[in-house]
Amino acid sequence: MGEIDGRPCRLTVCRGCCCGTRKKVPGVDHKAQLARLSAIDDHAGRTVPVRTSKCLGICFQANVVVVQPSQKGHAAGGRPVWLGEMTEDGLLDALDDWIFDGGPGLAPLPDALADHVTSKDAKKPKKRKRPKKAKAAEKERKAEKAARPAKKGDEKKRRKKDKGKKGKRRKKK
């Protein structure tokens, strides 16, 4: 079997509800990015097939690209590699170089892409909860503020606000 025989690496690019949109990933030319990915060639000079997917399901890591190994790379143990947050030109260059060198199973993953490896089962990170001490301190601040004597302007604002509420109640009856 010659070196150019077999299937080349393939790319699946998410362009669904979040990936590829200015709303989710502002400041990225998504059409140019897709064109750039579509122009990638492997070491044998074959253009790497690119298909777009409506949604790959890990929207919090938009833009997502899945690199399928070539036939030769698969035979060598290569498996699909999911890459998230592929929003910079430097990352696309690293991806291009990696595929040119052989891709999954044939070439080591470039350092530039290592922090972007994810999986289809990735879970959105949960927001950090504030420590209980911070919550207690906030309650104390609110209590202190309520206990402070009101300023002249504050009393007028409070009366005006209360008067507005009474007027609304009358209208409801």
C-alpha cells in the first residue's frame, strides 16, 4: 500500500446553535475560519475533508473541531480528538501542522492544542460558590447599613417611594 493510499484525516466542525456565531464567540471571522480549515492539506497533498455539524453538544467550549485520524493513523491506534475553543489563528496553524505531520495516531499533539483537548462528554464547569464566611460578612454589612441613621436625602427618598407604593395599592382595589 502506497503512502497516499487510504483515507486522510477528516475534520468535523461545529456550526450549530453556538459555535460559529458572533453572539457566542464575538471577534472571530467564522466564515474565514471554516474556509481556512477547508484548505488544510495532509503530507500527501490531499485536501482534508471538512464537514459541518449542527451541534456537537458542548456549546460552552465553542468553537469545537473534531479531528478524525487517517486510515493509517487509525491503524496505528489513533482515535478522534475533540478540540474546544478553537478561536485563534495560531490554533488553526497548529492544527494544520499537526495534520500535515500525520494527525492522531501518527504525530504527537502540538503543545498549542494540548489545553484545548476536550471530549463529547465534557461537563460545563460549575460556578464557584462563595464561601460561607463571605455570605456571613455580606449579611453583617447589610445589617449595619440598616442600623445606621438615615441621611436627610435618604428619608425623603424613602417617603416618596412609600407614597408611590400606597398609590399603587389604591388603584388595585
